[in-house]
Amino acid sequence: MTSMKEFFDKQNNKITKFIEDFEELKNSIQFINDKYDDLETQTDEIRRRLFELEKIYKSSQNKDDLIMEVGNKLDILELNSRQCNIEIVNLPEKRNENLISIIENVAAVIKQPINKYDVISDKLQFTVYSPK
């Protein structure tokens, strides 16, 4: 009888050890599962942020292209505006002189009529608008 009791005690110890190992394995699997869930959540967040960054990058590229296009158009407009400039040199400057009347007189001498409304002034620099 003692031998049977020893046998059952051994079996009981083995089963108890097996149950302890099983619980430890179960806890390890739960830990790994929790870590996997955390990793999946972080991956989803990284994907979302990457998608947002790609949208911002594409938007900034479009804005850069638009800025470049506007800059090119501005350069062309500046070049075209200079085609209408007239520069009068070697004419002594007098106090309180009427520069528009001087331009009208010069225009009459060269037989190119200019209306005073065609003259756009900025301080002592004038631009004459002449439609093509």
C-alpha cells in the first residue's frame, strides 16, 4: 500500500508541476499577446501618421510648384512692364517742376502723343502705359 501511496504522491506532484508549468505558459502567452496588441496599435498609429505626413508632403509640393509658377509669371510681368519705361537723362531738375507736362512736351516733339492718364508715376520715376 505504501508503494501505491508513493505512486499517487509522485503522480500528484507531477500533475501539480504540470499545472504550474501550464499556468506559467499561459501567463507567458498572455504577456506575448498583450505585447502583440500594443505593437499592432503602435503600427496602426505609425501608419496613420505616415499617411498624414504624405498628404502634407504632397500638399507642400503643390504649393512649391504654385509658388514657382507665380514667381515665373511675376518675372515675365516685370520684364514686360519695363518695355513701357521711358528714361529721360541730361535734363536739369528744377524745383516744383511738373514732370507730366515735361513728358507731354517731349512726346509732342517726337510726334508720339501721350495722354496724362497714360503716365503712371512713382516719385520721380514714371512709366508710360501704351496699349499694343
